[in-house]
Amino acid sequence: MIAQSMQAGAAMNQIQTKPVLLIALGGNALIRKGQVGTVAEQFANLRLPVRQIAGLSLDHRLIITHGNGPQVGHLLLQQECCDQGVKLPLEILVAQTQGQIGYMIESTLDSALMELGIHDEKPFVSLLSYVVVDRNDPAFREPTKPIGPIYDQSQAARLPFPVRKTARGYRRVVASPKPITIVEKREIARLIAMDFIVICCGGGGIPVIRDGRAFAGVDAVIDKDLASARLALEVGVDLFVIATDVAGTAVHYGTDRERFLDRLSPAEARRLLLQGEFPPGSMGPKIEAAVEFVEASGKRAVITGIDAIEAAVRGKAGTEVAATRA
């Protein structure tokens, strides 16, 4: 019994020496540009990032977060096209996508761990996660986040919710408030302490506000990267990786002056953000999330391409945001 106890203690100590890595997978991890978004496409797209994640699990304790934009949009479209008189609120749809995408990541991860021969020793779990927001957040006064189907002008005039004209037509807009805290942070911390790979905060989390001592869901979407940064700080992550559809962060993006950046300090990142180099609908929230994490933790964050996650962890790819220059 004493020998077994000593072995268990040694194994736990070995786990605790492994750094904690949070990987935030962008929507392109499941659906690439130009794709319809079939289940077969989503499973195929997951194989590359998840194989990298499986390899990283050998030397890291891991948290995986993910986006849900296309998936929750499809659910909203189904509600509009097949109206049976029962409309589900947005927070319920976010919860549905957490289960859907969590299953797909788990299934792909299971296969990747089997390929490495470590399936039995690497437990993993998907966790429904909700995130507290402030009912007085200014975002609720002026919703700006487009979601769901596209409407023409006459359809938009009859809708019972706010809409905004976009490049593709009129779309529903909802608030995108700042995340305050991840409700399940203690459970997530305990799971990673036991070397579980934890899949959580899908789609930025299920948005809730405090109602007395309980929580109430709200019609909103939380930015996935900002929620991931908040979680990373609350559970003590050592490295925060944001995986997206570009190789890293660039200035003058999309022009003949485009230049990708290897490294940024938080001050440099904020200056470029104020100069408009990082648009609010794309790279802006990723920069904000990376800066928030680095400034509060003193550790590093990396924004990288979905195909270069392992290289980014080694410091060989992407744009690193760190407190001091090398």
C-alpha cells in the first residue's frame, strides 16, 4: 500500500510539472472558406489541428476552446426555415453547439490518441460552460454582432429583433458583452490537475447574468478569444495559443505592403490596434485577448495558423505577444 501510494504521488507530481496549454480553435478548424460545412467536411478539417493537440498532450496539460459561428448560424437558419412555433433562445443554441462540436473534437481526438498509442492514459472530457457577463455592459445598448440568416429589406422590417444592413443583406444583431468570469473554472482547474484534456467554453460560453444567487441566460454572443483569455487567467495557463486561418498577425494586411509580425509587446500591439491595423471583426479581438492575458500573467500568447500549432508552441511560428522582447 505504501509503495502504491508513493507511486501515485510521484505520478501526480510529474503531472503538476507539465505546463498548462490553452488552444483556442477558430471556426476554420471545422469549416473552411468556401465549404458548405457538411459533417464530413468538419471531421476532415479537425484532423490536422487535433493530431497536433494529441502530440502536445505528451508534454502539456491541455485545454481546448473553440468557436461556433457557422454552427449556431445554421441552427438559427433552421429555426427560421422550419418554424414549428417553438423558438429556442440563443443561449440554448450555444449550449447545443457546445455539445455538437465537443463530440466532434472528442471523436477526432480519440482517434489521434489511439494513433499515438496513448489512448488509455489520456482522459478527456467536454464541459458545458457558461460565462458571466454584466447586465449593464454597453454592448446591450447597441447590439452589433451579426448572426443567423440573411433577410431582404421587406423581411427585415417585420422581424421582432434588431437587424443591421451588412454587405450580404440584413441580419439579426445581438450584443457581444465582455466576459467577466467562467462559472466552471474550479471544475476545469481540477480536471487539468488530473491531466484531463478539457474541451470547454465553446462559442465563447453560454452567456448568463447573475440574478440574485442564480444565473439567467441572455441573448448575446461572447467572443471566443476573450472568453478563452479570461479562462486562461482564472485557471493559471502557461501558454495561450489562438489558432486561426492566417499564419499570424500582419500590418497592412491584404495590401502590397502586407508584413507579418514575429513578435509584439503588449504596448506595440495596443498601438497598432488603435491605428486600425487589426479590424474589430477579425484580428482585433485576438489581439485584445492576447494582450489581456500577457499583461495580467506575464506569460506569452501566440496567434498562429491552424496548421502550425505545434511549431507555435515551440516558438517557431505565428506572432508571439510577450511582455519583453527577445
